[in-house]
Amino acid sequence: MTCGQEQWLHGYFDGELDAVRAAEFESHLEACTACAQALAAQEELRRALGAADLYARAPAALRARVRAELPRSPTAGAPRAARWLLAAAAALVLASLASFALWRALPTGRDDVAEHELARQVLDAHLRSLQPTHLTDVASTDQHTVKPWFDGKLDFAPAVVDLAPDGFPLVGGRLDVVGGRSVAALVYARRKHVINVFVWPSEKAGADLRSGGEHGYTWIQWTRSGMRFWAVSDLAAADLEEFARRLSAS
Amino acid sequence: MADSEEQQRFEALVVPHLDAAHNLARWLVRRDAEAQDLAQEAMLRAYRFFGGFRGGDARAWLLKIVRNTCYTWLANARGAGQEEEFDEAQHVVAEETPESLAIAGAERERLARALEGLPPRSREVLVLRELEGCSYKEIAEITGVPIGTVMSSLSRARDRLQKALGAEVRKAGP
């Protein structure tokens, strides 16, 4: 490969190029088969690495040892319930920090204000869902189990697709509240990261993906076929974008 | 770190990244027992130095300590002759599994072996990017290199991994 552009391939693949450079490389890809093939090979490698589940989580024994070794803090010896309360309090603090930061970033347009308010609520709902036992009401990797579970619980039927072949397995679903209405929350996983997708009907016309984020959390939202979608996660922005593209194309 | 507010902050910000600490240690030292010891040591070290944490990305801050702890161990182990040439046979675990699982297991084994055979600097950028999902900025912070060189390190590491996997296929083939 001596097209002079191959140096940008990995930055493009990882979503780390600035918009101008990324657009340049994208148009280069149409002309350069060597780069297009190299990119396909990288995608294949990433798919294989993701499918192999190589992530080495900390064993329970290590977790216990670390807890025992850390000097006693007010929480270390507290009963489990108290620790959960503390974790919930910490999440609330984080959530309110995040809300505050988003609020600070408020632009002036009326739609933008509404969007930021929604972003704040979606982020809050994501953080709430990470509390123990809050993530799913129906835990299943089977889309044919998750979809009917919503029947009768909502005034609409969300489409439920498993994206396991793309490296984003479905974990389950639950009911949640965003913008004062009941919404469907679909839960997906990527490695150890959780992705929440909030879905509700919308009268807005179809719109392209829009994204934002705060405090290490990223959200992407779009509207399609009369439905509004918000995906939120602590995944790298490029990974969440890949997820959103696959979900919106499915 | 005496005051309990700091302790709570540590437990809220740093301890949740124990999985990330263990994962990086496991792939850097390639041994299960030592990875647990080193992840624990790094966590305690982080606890002691938490006063020096100026806020920002707690995971990157912890992983930087994990990395230093592991490299120190690797250097000492090499000096003491403990870190012998990586012995493949020692790390291949043959398990009896149903056929479908066995195929997935074989593929996992093939990738794990290829990754473990790479030089540590290549291994760590791949683990951070592909398993941990770190951005270039985070990788730069953890590994202490300018952000501009992360892309070329990753490019080199991925080339190496692809070559290693190619070699695996040839070895396994007819």
C-alpha cells in the first residue's frame, strides 16, 4: 500500500479523526481498493476479538481481598443494604452533577432546550438503571421473549432486535419514564459496558443521528418510522455510534 | 488518606474499575495468580496516592498505576529468571465441552494465544482499545505517550496480531 493515505486508516477505523479528515478518507476509500480491503480486515479482526470474549473480569476472590485490604471506611463493614444506599447516593450525586453540566451547556433555541432536558432525563434514567436489580424487568437475550413482554404495558409496540452477530447482544428490557411518559428501555451489552436504548413514539419526521455527552457518558438519538430512539452508554463514542448505526439500519 | 469523605470518594470513583485493573494486569503478565496480586497491589497503591488524583478520568488514572506495577514486576521477574520464555503448553487448557462450545473455545484460544505472543507494548494498546474500549486520549494518558503516536502504535500492534493469527492458521492447517 503506497497510496499515501493508509496512515489515516486506523484513526478512521477507531473514529478518532476530525470530521474533515474523516470525510477525506471516506472519499479516498471509494477509490483505493487496498485501503478498503485493509479496513474490512480490521473490522473482521475486531469482530473476532469481540466474539472471543477475552475480557478478564476480576474474580470474586480478588474483589473480596481488595475490600478486606482497604482500610475500614464507613461503608466497608456496613451491611449490604447500607452499601447499596451509598452507591445509590453516589449515583444520584453523579446524576445531578451530569444534569448540572448539561444544564450549564444549554443553548438558547427552544428545541435545543427541550433536547437538553431530554438528554438530562435519559442520562438520569441510564444511571438509575445501573443500580443493582434495576437494569431489566425482563432478562432475556431472545428478542421473541423481550418484545411480547411489552405487550399491554405500553401504548405502542417497540421493535426489538438482537444485535449479537454485530457484537451487541440483547440483555433484556424494562419500563422506564422519560419526558413524563412511559417508554420502552432495551438493554444491550458490549463487553462489560451497558447500553440503554429508550424508545417512544414521536410525530417528528425522520432525523439523522445526533450525539452528545457528559461525564464519560455518550448519548446518540435519532427518529425513524415514527419512533424516537435514544441510546446511552459509557462506551467510547465511536463504539456507540457503530451500535446506533446498526440498530437504526436493522 | 484519613478522612472518610476521601475514602468514600475512592470507593465511588476508583474501586468500580477493579475489573479494568485485573483485565490489563492479566494481559500484561499473562498469569492468573500474579494478575490478581498485581491488580490488588495497584489498587492499594492507588488508595495511598489518591490525594494526588486531581479529578478527571479515574479509570485512566488507575490503569496507569496498574501498568507501572506490572512493568515493575515484569522487570524484576526477568531479572530473577522467573519470567521464562512464554510457555504455550502451560497456557493451553484442554476442556471437555460440547462441540459447539468447543469450536467457540478453540477460536478464543487461538486469539488469546496470538495476543499473548505479542510484545507487551503491542499487547497493551490492543487490550486498552479493543477490550477496554479506551479512546486514543485515554491510551495516551495510561501509557504515557503523546496522543499522536497512539494511532501508529495501534496500527503496528494490529499488523502484528494479524500476522500472528495468519501463522496460527498455517500451523493448524493441513
